[in-house]
Amino acid sequence: MYFRRSGWPVAEVPVRWSHQAGSKVRPFDYIRVLAELVMLRARAVPKGHLLVAVLFLVLSVALYSGRWAAPAHRYLPDSLQDQNQWEWFFAVTADSVRHLHNPLFTTLQGFPDGVNLMANTAMLGLSVPLAPVTWLFGPAVALNVAMTGGLAATAFAWYRLILKRLVRTRWAAATGALLAAFAPPMISHAHAHPNFVVLFMIPLIIERALRLCEGRRVTRDGVVLGLFATYQIFLGEEPLLLAVMGMVLFALAYAVVRRDVVKTVWRPLLRGLGVAAAVALPLVAFPLYWQFLGPQSYKSVLHGDNAGNSPLALLSFAERSLAGSRERAAALALNPTEQNAFYGWPLVALAFAIVVRLWRSAAVKALAFTAVAAALLSLGPKFRIPLTDVVLPGPWALLAHRPLFESVIESRVAMVCAPALGMLLALALDRLAAARVPYRLVGFAAVAAALVPIVPAPLRAVDRADVPAFVADGTWKRYVGPGESLVPVPLPDPGNAEALHWQTEAGLGFRLPGGYFNGPYGPDHVGIYGASPRWTSNLLRDIRYSGRAPEITDAWRAQARRDFAYWHAGVLVLAPQQNDGVLRATVDQLVGRAGTWTGGVWIWDLSNVQRGAEPAPRALRCLSAVHYGLHHRRSRLGL
């Protein structure tokens, strides 16, 4: 077909393709032919598409330029501890692939209970195929590749969808895709949430669902949709849930304004969705079983009574936007990675004007309803009217306690507005392209006034803290025996997870109690951030933040011995940090002897205690062995 479209003369000659004895076809010719077909396909791509793709990639690289200078030695401080967590996810997945371990579970963190990786955002859809990059260059580079390339691919996917389904003008589609992929909420998550940045499958899923509505190849499109949905589950389940919410909102609105269309599309759509479900469910049944019923699974994640957006957040500017203010954004968001609204009042005003001007379009009505409904849902179960003390119930209250929705941070629903606003903008620019010059100039000026204030600045990067020599040069190996763990003081948690970076730099050679992940707590298995707290972990954490220690009594020392035994502690490690003097004095009293300065850290060697070298702690060794044996048995059953 490519040759015919290009006007080349074609002679069709039947050929028997075989590399049997006597044939000139060799086994490697298969690869050569496949490569040639790929090259022919690439040449058939319009140059305009390639230029747009390069533009998106350049913008994505510019956004992450602070890390690309030295990915392994640069850190995004506004990611809080999420960069450490995500690099650990990529590292542990690559290690599982290398050693053929179960990629859905590990005891490297949260030891001895472990971590259910399927119940966390390990993003196996990227961390597994990028395992070779992690092996060769490290998890920091792999994460950078995933986020930079994924953001560019997401923008290009939105561009193709908008160009195919909504507009005819290429630059209008590109501008709308830029807003959809680089909107302020996306830039906020670009600090350290690749599952909310790498969204290239969402436009493909939408496009395949629209093909089902056409009713031409329902079975094939249903199969493809099922495969797409399966892959997206391994990229991010929460973004898929939010995307489905957006699609449902759009479908409901479109069904109201175009009832004639509904009558013709509902049958093939439902049939295709049934085919998609029949394809996807067998593929994801076991991973989802493991996620919800496997070891260290949980029911829902606690994130506060009301994590919704303030109405002012929808009109304000994000921290990394050109017109943004760090203090203003911080007052309206949970943290720098959760600035989920912040579209700015100029863009909201422009969107309102576009909807009024293009109101006759059914697509515009449905997009407007989708954006408004998502914005209202993002306010949470209740919200306060700005500048008043009036608190009103929000529509999210209807979903807050429903399965799956109960774990969603409701302010993230506002991210659904980004592609809806991008599509409205593309429709407006496409219309402006055909308008008379004066109207076109006024329209372009209005678009520029709305978009320039939210142009993102490159993400802020700083030099990364050095890994202590005790870990970096392998000294730790002399203190951590088989079945034992290295216990940082305080234990790693969502507030300070630098120890995860130590672990990845050490080639995942030791296990860590505590950590930064989602896991169960209590008999109800409610999801929390981090490991289930213990008396000693709470004590050390409180001292780190307050600088005050209680009087260490025999009861505290006895509890510490039980906790050390539970963690199978081989060595306690205290790196220089805030309030480290009080921490060191406290650990001295808990252990019963002074720590030793080794490799840039204070250490307390517990390996002799755990191995029963002293008569008094010999019972601890027995208790530790029982705990470890039960855990090892439980892990084997889980695998």
C-alpha cells in the first residue's frame, strides 16, 4: 500500500518464505524484514507528526533538565520522599526480573512483614520493560527515562486523539494536547508520580471506545480495548479509575444532547465492552487477587477526612506556573505533589467564553459538563465557600465510602479537567483558523493571556545527599548476617525515606524494617503509609522531630529488645541529622552501651546479641528465630 500510494511500480510475485535446507532465506532475515517494515512505516508518518513529537520531547526534557544533568546525583526536593520511593520501586522490580522472583511481593522493605507491590504503585508496566535500563544505568536514570519519555508520549497520544476526532488543524490539536499533558496538575505530579504523568494509554483507550461506538469491527476493537485496559492497570489503576469517571461523565452529557446517537451506538458499545472485559479479566484476575487478598493487602488508604480542593484552588496558580506563588499554592494544597487544580482564573474565563461561543456543538456541551462535574467532585465530601464560614456538602460525599473510591484523594478528580479543557481549546483554535483576521488576532491574544501565566518552569533540582560510607563501601556486610536487617535510626517512613536510597545504592543487599509504602494496619487491615508502628519506631521518630526524649526505663529497654528481635536487627545505624545527639543518647540507653563511629555513622552492633553470643539475650535469639521462621513460611505460601 505504501508503494502504491507513493506511485511506485509494483510487481507482485508469489514467494515461499522458508529457511529450510536449500533456501536463501536465513533465520536472521526475519528480523531484517521486520526492521525494514518498521522503517517503511516510519517514513509514512507525516513530517508534521514527527515535528510535534519532537516538540513534546524537547519540552519534557526541559522540564526535567535539572535532573538530566546528573540523574543519579540530583534530587527533586518538591517530590518530598517520593523520588526515593519510586527509584526503589524500579530497583526492586528490576531485581525481581533478574532473579526471577515474585514481582508482586518483597521483604526488602517493611521487613519482616514485607510489601505487597501490587497494592502499591510499582508501575510494573514500565518498571519491568525498563529493567535493562535499571541494570545498566541505575534506578535514577530509569525513572528519569520513564517520566520524561512518558510525559512526551502522553502529549503525543492526546494530540493524535484530538486531531483524529475533534479538529482538522494540526497546530490546534498540538496546543490542546500541550494543555492536556502539561497542565499545572500534571506538572505537580511530574515531581515524583509517574503513574499520573505517564498516561499515554488513556487517549488510546478513549479512541478504542469511540471505535466501538461506530460498530464496524466490534470484536476486534473489544479485544484491543481489553488489552489496553490490562496494560493500563499495570501502569496505574487510580488514573484509569479517574479516566473512566471522565468518560462516563462525557457519555452521560452527550447522551442527553444527542439522543439519536445513543440509539445507534449503545448495542455495539455494550457488546464491545463485554468482549473487552472477557479479555482483560483473565489477565488481571490473579494480580488483582494478590492486590486485594494477598499478603500485606489492605482495604482502603487513610488520607484524611477531607482532601478535596478549595474552590479558590481552581482559580489560583500553581507553584511551578509562571504566575504562581509558593506560599499561595502551599496554603491551598496538601503538598507540592498534590496541587491538583490551579488552572488559573484566566484559563477558566477563556473556557467559559469558548463554551458560550461554541455552545451549539454537542461535543462542547459534553466537554463543559465533564470539566464542571469533575471540578465539583474534586471539592470533596464538604467544602467551605471562600471568605465565609459556610460549609456545604460536596457531591463526592456520594462516592466517598464506596469501594475503590474510598482510597482516592478526591482533589485528584480535578485532573480530569485538563484533557477536557485541552479539547475545548483545540476546538476554539480550529475555529479561529478559519475566522477573519481581526477576530483571529483577538482570539489568539485571549488564548495567550490564558496560557502564558500557567507555563511551567523547569522542576527544581538540588544535589543529592551522599550515601554514608558505611553503606556505600560495603562495611555494612560485616554486621548484617543472613536473615538479619539493617535498622536505620529512626526507621524510614514517609517523612524520611533516605534509607531506601541507601538500599538501592547497596544493590538491595540488605533488608529494612519500616519504609515508605502502603500497607495494612490493625485487625481491620486499614491502609496506612508506612509499616505498622511499634513502640520503639514511634519513640525514635518522635525524638527526631521534637528533640526531646522520655526517661528510658527498664520497660522501654525491654520493649526495645522485643522490637529489635522482631526486626531481626543486625545493626542499628544513625546518620548525622537533626537531633542526632538526643537520638544517639537514647539508643545508647536502649541498647545498654555506647555506639561506635564507623564509616560516617554511629552504629550499634546487635549481631552478637541476635546470634546468642551472650547468655542474657539468648531468649531474644529464640524469639527472633520463631518470628523469622513464621514469616519465611508465610512468604513461601504467598508465593
